[in-house]
Amino acid sequence: MTSVDVVRAAFTAYLAQDREAIDRLLADDFVFTSPQDDHIGKAAFLEVCFPTADRLRHQEILEAVALDDHQVYVRYEYELTTGERHRNVEVQTVRDCRIAEIQVYFGGRFPSG
């Protein structure tokens, strides 16, 4: 699998809430950072962040591009069950076909249209 394939598989596992699949895709020393989470580890990510897909009505990857052999830039859009729409950008680091780090960058709501 390419690094982009690994990242896409992780998005699929998240939406399906497939805990076994995501566990296989995340490195043991995985680190997650976002404006709300500062360098949390794999266990905290799986407890706090992973089980949130039920908030989503729809999610679509707009771009997933390899920046180099290890880093993947991902831009995606999602709609919450409340109708709010958002766009996020992530840089994910893939090592040995497992995600070692996710850095999430996001702002406010994104209008329809």
C-alpha cells in the first residue's frame, strides 16, 4: 500500500467505526495533534477522537496527495448531523504502512454552495 492508500484506509475505518482496522493502521507510537488535542497518544486518540463518526452525516476527501515518501496532505469536507459543514486539512506521516502522526488544521464552518 502507498502512504495515500494507508491514509484513505484510515478514513474508511473511521467512518465505519472499525476499531480493529484503525488499530492495525496506527503505529504503536502514534501521535495526534489538533487545535483541541496537543500531541495525544494512540490510546487517548482511540478513546476520545475515534468514536466521533456518529456526528457526521457525510464526509468526502477532496484531496489526498503524497508530499514525499512519508507525508500525505489531506483536505476533506464533512457535514455534521446538525447540518453544519466544515473543511479540514491534515498532514499525516506514514511509516512502514502505519500512520505515525496526524496533524489536523481547521477553522470555522464552511458555507453551502
